Amino acid sequence: MRRFRSLLIVFALIAASLSGQSTVAVRGGTFLMGSEARHNERPVRRVTVNDFAIFRFELTFREYEEFARETNRAVPSDPMGWGRDSRPVIHVSWNDAIFYANWLSRREGLAPAYDVRGDDIVWDRDADGWRLPTEAEWEFAARGGIAAEDTRYAGGSGINTVAWYGGNSGGMTHPVGSKQPNELGLYDMSGNVAEWVWDRYAKYPDADEHDPPEPATGPMTGPMTGPMTGTERVVRGGSWLGTVESPRVSYRLGVRPDHRAGNIGFRLVRTITITGEPEPEPEPEPEPEPEPEPEPEREPEPEPEPEPEPERVDEPVVLIEAGTFLMGEADAEFDEKPVSRVGLDAFDVARRAVSRAEFETFVSSTGHTSIADGTIRPDAPVRNVTWFDAIVYANWLSLEHGLTPAYTMTRNEVTWNREADGWRLPTEAEWEYAARSANDTGESLEPSGLWEWVWDYYDLYPGTDRVNPSGPAHGFFRVLRGGPRPDGTMTPSSRSMSPPSFRSESYGFRVVKSAR
């Protein structure tokens, strides 16, 4: 007997593609897309998607390698030796995914969805072939359809049951389908690897914008395809490397389409039409009433056991909301005053300073030369690092996360690209604001016990109100924050300075990135 969840408007039909992938047919509908959690997930608005079929699992190494052999394309690497076969394919670009989709379509006798014209890729929306999902299709499927649209992760609110992320992955990918599926039977929509989608990355449109055009009062209809121009494509779903925030069904990032990373893969969809409606579940036949039996003596019911406390996950990143604050200290050292009002945009700051283990992973991955102290515990803050060490680490971390590096280096000159979304050193103002704001909001940044490098050149404060300051344009010394004053006291306004190439047992760092 076929059974249907009575609340589901979306339902699944099991099929299989020639790639060996099991697919799920999803009945389209209207849902609330987005979240109020982050700037780039707003505004929440109503979006309508049409019927489509989607891969049940992320594409695996085994599936992609067959395509690579037949088309003489490079086989993606597995530099860490995690394994291939049923693990999700990684180190594939958005462009690689486009070529795979066209290859699979031709192999199955379907019309390829993409017309590749040099660097231009045009989507033929009338084609029935395989393609990357739109961002709206991806989120609709991740939410499990309309009946589960308020879920946090794909499959529920318990991250450890549905997602591989930085807190449980052991620093690697895992075979697809190892965690529980969502309501549609889709696996790894949260975590394992982030997934390319079709759309270019941009801020969401307001609710009264529609593509294709609709009446101003109606919902947006689909498939939604994102903006017409842009240099980055969207990735969704979070990965084995991310925080507890990144596997959320509304979490999104923009990545260059030619970028390949160890935490990004993909799955495919194709447009279909589902005919008919789900069959209603038949009413069960009434059973004959049994002869009454003498009621046994009842034993006292045991006291119900208290429900376990919900699992608390220690989030490694703290969101510092945009705002203004009074920077400096009037009754303090000469270089901590005058006090001035400073305004800052929102940013994410690492709760902890970079650890020795994290820094050693970077060194082994890049061959970077460093004499950071290797005698401390692996989870202790790394020390004996230069300002330049911190800059190179931040760029590496950005690439590992599929983000645009913040810094360009030419010999000893470092240029900060303020439009980049990658990890970087905090400005001096951001560091002090985070130290003050985290305490005010009940969050807590773990003190490192070290002086922490920041971006700014050292100088005395100008004494004027400022917005997003980043220090002088030139100088000889860089600022460090967080250590003790000469009298031994430690406050958010304490500051020191050092040549950027200088090392000390008391120097470390933590990273931030602009919130989008």
C-alpha cells in the first residue's frame, strides 16, 4: 500500500539515472525562501518553483571519474587521501559541473541544458537535460518541501544526525548517505560538501521584484535564476569544514566559478512534469470489537523521565552586529586616547585565536616556512608568529572555505581587497568592538593570553569620529591588541606595536570576515 504524509504537498517518486544515481521527483510549490539570520539571507519572501527531479545523493568520485575518463578531462585530486569511490567528488569547479551535466544528458538521450560558448554559458530552459539546481530549487528541496519549510537543517534541527560539519567530521568528507535524509529522502543537503547551484551571487531582491515579471502583489515564480550579471556563483549546504551555521538550509556563499576546493561538490536536477495527485491513504477496515476482558489491576505509573537537555554546540564564530561604540579609554595610557565614536559594519569573528594544530595544518598544506612554537598543546593558541604569517594563513583559510582571499601580496607589500569575502585580520576598531560587544550581548570571545596582531599600522588616534577605520595608509609598525598594559591590567583598549616581521612568544592572532 502506498502511503503519503498527509501534510506534504510535495512528494517523491523514486527513479534512477544512467549515472547510477537514485533520483527523487519533487512536486513544485510556493514556500518562504531565506532567513533573518544573516544579511545575505534576507529578506524572507515567497517563491514558487516548478516540478523537478533531483539526485538523492551528492555526486561521487566514482561517478565523476567515469565522465573524466570518457571526455579526457582531469580527474579531481584527493590530496589528503580521504578516499574516493562513494565519497562526494571535490576539487570540481562550477564550470566542471556544467560540462558533467551536459555529458550525462547526452548519455541518457536528453537535450543538454547548457550551450557553452567559450566563457559564456547559456541555459536553454526548454531542454529536458540535467543541470545545476537554481538556488530556489535547492532550498525548496533542502527544506523537504512545503511541509518542512521552517526547518533549520535538511532533515531536522539536530545537526549531528543529519550533517557532517566541522564539529563532527574529523576534518574530512564522508561517504554519501551516511547521515539521516530529509523529508524527501535527500541525503547530505546539509553538510559533507557544499554544493554549486546555477545562480550568480548577489543580495536577494526585495519581495516586489519578480523574475520572470509577475504582478507586484504576487509571489516570485520560478525556476528563479538569480541576477543576470556577477562574478561569483552561489554554493549551498555547508560542508565538513564549516561551523554549525553553514549547514543551515538558508546559508549561502558566493564563490568564483573557476574555483576548486576540498569542500565543494554538486548534485544535479532536471525539469519534469508530475501528473496526477498523490493517492489518498485509504481508511483502514474497522476491526470487530473484541469481547471485553476483566480489567487487570493497574500498577502505579512510573514518573516520566525528564527530557534530556538539548545538545549545546559551541559555535566557533561570533557574529558582531553593525553598530557604533566609543573607542579608546580616557583614563588610560597616552595612546589609548582621545576617546572617539566609531561606526562599524557587521562582521564574524573567531571565538578563539588560531590554534597550534590549525596553524600546523596550514603549514603542512602550503609548505609555508614558520618557526611557530611547536612545544605547546595542539589546542593552545599558536604563538611566535609574525604579522605576515597571519596574512598568509588568512588567505589559505579563505581558499579552503571557497572564499575570495582578502589580501594580495607583492614581496613585503600587502594590499587588502575590501570587497573580498574571505578571512582576514581584524582592524584595530573591529578587535576592540568585538571585545566590548561580545560581553555586552552575552557572547564570549576566549582570551588567548597573547598580544594579537590586527591589520592597522600604528599611530596615535586622530581624535575624530570615524566609520570603518582601518588605520594609517603607511607606517613602520603594526598594532597588536589584547595583552597587558605596563601596570599588568588588561582592557579592551590596550594596544601595543611591533614590526610586522617580528616574532615573539607573546604574539598570536585570530581572524574575522565581513558578514554578508
